[in-house]
Amino acid sequence: MIKRREFITLIGSAAAAWPLAARAQQPAMPVVGFVSAGLPDAPLIAGFRKGLNEAGYVESQNVTVEYHWLEGQFDRLSALMADLARRRVAVIATPAGILASQAAKAATTTIPIVFSVGEDPVKLGLVDSLARPGGNATGINIFTVEVTAKRLGLLHDLVPKSVRIAVLVNPANAPIAETTLRDIPEAARAFGLQIHIVNASTNREIEAAFAALVREQADALFVAGDAFFNSRRVQLATLAAHYRIPAAYALREAVEAGGLMSYGADRADMYRQVGVYTGQILKGAKPADLPVLQSSKFEFVINAQTARLLGIEVPNALQLLADEVIE
């Protein structure tokens, strides 16, 4: 016969073991390898999490997200993607990065990839077609290249007397540099503008580039839509203000940092869409069956304070056209 005290001890021991047993039976949460070429950015993270939530996933509750922010250091990509592939994460999400998306595709043919790129993903070799990607990758095209002419035109409208335009590109990010150099001359000819190319892949080279464009007597600066430049947006805005150079950027964050104007895709919404597709794949959808999305939300942002400092009067028509005028 078991005594009452021994019985209570047995029950207590069994009860203590139940949570451990329950935890042991619960499957491990899927891990998403999130790789961005830029800087950590709260609105972008919030957009990605919102997309995951729309698909039924809440970070730290039923999914784990490993965030990797490259800050324009593309030489880290190969080793990082190889590590994610070796550990067999559930999904690799590569918002805002052609090189990151291509590195992921080179590292694995089986782990699902959700990308965001600024060029045709078929030409980049990421998918077979937009409607039926066919492999292990899908995502969104944000048309970085297609909006080049539009952004240059808006800069010309804002600074109509500008003739000589310096174009800043990063040779270390070959896909963006090459497409910018390919498309900007035709756009410039349409507006009767002269183009001068300056290169920079480091902080020191950015400083040298500004010294060069001043020597060349450039009237304005067109900054390519590059992750490294976005990570150095405060430096760029500070130098542009110091040298009194009107500058156009691809991303609104540069204007918030003091740049004159930007025109490009709504990045928070793009990160949300990457999050939605990531969640859908976690639920069982196959990348091969998820059509590549086409970005439809673009933002034109002007910094009115910077315009005043540069002695630029923003026409009413442009103020009305802008999605936001930062005072």
C-alpha cells in the first residue's frame, strides 16, 4: 500500500514531468534566414513582420527570424548563404538585393527563396517566368531600373537650370552599376542633360567623388539605387549640403536624412509583400507556383528644408505631385 505522502510525491513528480514531455513533443519553430543588403531599419522590419502576420505567422511564437544586415558589404554574401543552406533554414528572404538573391540561388536549389529585385528576375536567372517561376525562388520586382528616367526627370523639374549631372555608382554592386550606366545616358539625352560618372565603394571614395563632381562643376547629383549608398545616406546628405549640390536618391530614407528628393518603390510595402510570400511558403505553398509580383506603389518625397538651404524654390506642381514634402 502506498502511503498518502508517497502518493502525493509521485503525483507531483509526474506533474512536473508533463510540461517537459509536452515541450519535447512540440516541433521546433521554422527558421527564416532574412538577408538585407542595407542597414537595420525599423519600418522595414515592421513591414516584413506585418506580411508574416497576414499569412498567420508571429515572430517568436510560431516562426523564428534570423536577421542579417549587410550594410553594403557584399563580400559577406557567399559565406552567409552557404551557412544558411547548410543549416537548412525553412525560407531565405532577400528583400532589396539582386546580389543577395543571386547568392541565395547559387547556394541552394531546394530551400525556398523570396526575393525583391529591381530588375527583371527572368533576365537575372532567378525564375523561369513571372507567372510560373518554376524553381525554388519567387518574389517581387520593384522596377529600380524602370524608374531611373522618372527620377532623373523629377530632379530636372526641381532644378530646371541644371545641365551637368553627376551620376554616383558603386562598382562593387555590379548589377545596379551596370544597369544604371546602361539606362541613364538615354534618359539624360531626352532631357538635354550632360552626364558625368563618379564611382565610390567606400566612405573615403564617397568623399573623393564629391570633390571630383565639384571640380567638374556638376549642377546636380543622381545617386544610383544602391544598398551601400543607402547605408551611407547621412554622409551623402551631409556632403551634398556642404558642397551645395542638389541630389536625387532612390529611397525616401535618404531624404529623411537631409537629401533633396527621392523617387522609388515604397520599401515598407515591398518588405510586407516579401513577408506575405514567406508566410505562405511556411504554410506549404511552393515558390514555383507563386507568381512574381510587380511593385505598384512608388513614392516621390521632397525635403523642403533642404531645398530652402540650397536656394531652390519648389514649384507648386511638384509639391502637389509629391507623396510627401518634409518640412
